[in-house]
Amino acid sequence: MAPRLPKALKLDDPDVTLRRDEREAFVASIEPVTMNSTVDPRAELISSPQRLAVDVRDVSLTFETADGKVDALSNVSLQIADGEFVSFIGPSGCGKTTMLRVIADLQQPTSGTLLVNGMSPEQARLQRRYGYVFQAPALFPWRTIEKNIKLPLEIMGFSDSEQRARAAQYLALVNLNGFERKFPWQLSGGMQQRVSIARALSFDPALLLMDEPFGALDEIVRDHLNEQLLQLWDKTGKTVLFVTHSIPEAVFLSTKIVVMSPRPGRIIDVIDCNFPRNRTLEARETPEFLKIAQRVRIGLRAGHSYDE
């Protein structure tokens, strides 16, 4: 039997004296270690050869409230490749926004693992790897459009010249040249939301999180912004995660649609959309479009069976 040594004992410690037979017995008792399934799953995710923008494994989230526990997400697993446009759709309260907030490190999951651009959500947040577009434009009314876009750049310490250059670049990207010195109240709702998108892109994040940004707009403006968003996605190559309640919007915009069930949020179906990147609104009248829209509806109906 190999000699039992104190945990802190080091063989190369000059104060340690072992007889030759003791040293040989101790070294012979050490065998190569084989890693098993108890290894930290994040190490396994990082070693994956596929480049993923978001990698979610068995994520659940339970809120503690005065009325008891609320299960918001249940065992959600999802892999999103770099450069994809992924829409989340489901009934109100199903956890779509909560999923976005977990990815953004604005809420922490109760269990499961999550990587954003190969790092933890906290690291991604601290390194400013994502931009966030909210349901409302959230612009400061006392700042001009240019100064609203420059706000995150000011906070991050960009030089004045770089701030001006980036504000001009992203205003042009969302087709708002000439509105630099206007105030938010002087712009329509759709134009304000485009300013919000420009602000989220101003520091060039790899990931764009969009929480139902067009939900409050009328259908005509919404269609126009859908087309503009597709063009912006094509130009920038960003990975986009988009929350919506609209089936046509999800099918038109996405490379992948994630259908979620009522609370607790589960993934019912993940649907690939293989439309050309330069598609137009006329694509919504094609048999392929209608077929995918029908599959989304079937998934949404199936999700309600969890409540029965």
C-alpha cells in the first residue's frame, strides 16, 4: 500500500525527505486522470469547434415573489450561430423577453449554462459585446438625435471626433441623415426607433438584442422598418435576436424561428427559414412563406397543451 501523505506535502519540497522505496511507491500510485461527465459544462462549450454567438444549455429561471415562486423558463436549450437572425415568438408571458434579459446578463438563470460569444453573459456585458433595443425607443428628450446616439460612446470614453464620426455613420445606416440636430419629439415613432437601433450599433457590438421594437407601430411603418432591418442586418453581418408577437414578421425577418410555450417558457419548435437575404415583402405571398407561417401557428397551438 502506498504511504499516506498529508495533503499539503510536495515531493519537491526541500524539507521533505522520503526513502527511495517510499518515493517510488508514492509516484507509482498516481494514475492518469480521465475527465468524466462531472466536468464544468462551460469548458465543453468553449471547446466546441462550431462558432456560436449564443449557446444555451438547460437554462431555467424561477422568480421568487411575495405570492410564491414563478417559473419563467424551463430547461431551455438553444444554439445560435454567428450571423443568424433568430426570432422568438410565443404568447405574452412565455419568457421571450426574459430569455433576452438572461442572455444580456440583466437576469441570472436559476440553473443551466449559457455562453455569449464564447464567454459568460457577465463577461459579454462588461466587454460590451451586445447592443439592446427596447420596446420603446428610450431616447432622452433633452438631447438631440446625434447626442442620443453618442451617449454610450461618451460613457465608454470615445474621443469627440470618434463620437461624431460614429454618430454620422450609423445615422446614415438607418437613413436619418439630416436629423442630427432634431430632438426626439420632432421625429415619428418609427424614426425614433431607428435612432434607438443606431445607438445600439454605435459601439459595434457583435450581437444585437431586439425586444419587440416595432410592436407599437402601425402596419405600414412596421413593414417598411422590417425591410430596412433586413438590409441593415445584411450590411453589418450582426447576429440578431428578435422578440415578436407577429407570425408574418418572424417568418419574413428570420433565418430561424424559436416557438415558445406559455409559462414556464419552453421551446416548442425551432424552424429554419431559408429565404434569400435580399427578400422583399412580396415573399409573404409565396407558398413557402405560408407553409412556414402555418408551422409556427401549429407550434403555438401545441404550446397551449401544457396548460390543459
